[in-house]
Amino acid sequence: MIELGWWVTGAVLFVAAGVFVWSRQVSIRPPDPLRPRLADHGVIQLFAMIVIILMLVHMVTLVAGEPITGRR
């Protein structure tokens, strides 16, 4: 299994942020009737934001040195 260290976590975070920004730019363009959009960019943005949040939580876990648990 791949260990999610700092470099991998940062790379996934960077790629997800890039996908989010790209999808945002595509979604705010005015629609072109001759070139239909084949993907729902709102869903792409949602999944990219979920990955970004998960990677930020994972970075907090790496800083803390132990998994984050809820209140007991």
C-alpha cells in the first residue's frame, strides 16, 4: 500500500486544487450551443473540494503525529 507522506499528500492537494480551479473556469464561461459540455462541472468541483478537505485533514494528522479522534 502507498504511504501518504507529505509529498504525496501535497501533490494530491495541488492536483485537486488545480482541477477545482479549471472546472470553475469552465463552468463560468457562457454556454456555446455548438460545443455542448459533456461533463457536469458542478459535480467535478464537488468531488475536487471533497478531496481537498480530506487532504487538509490528512495534513493535520501528519502534523499531530496521531490520528484525530472525536470526543469521548
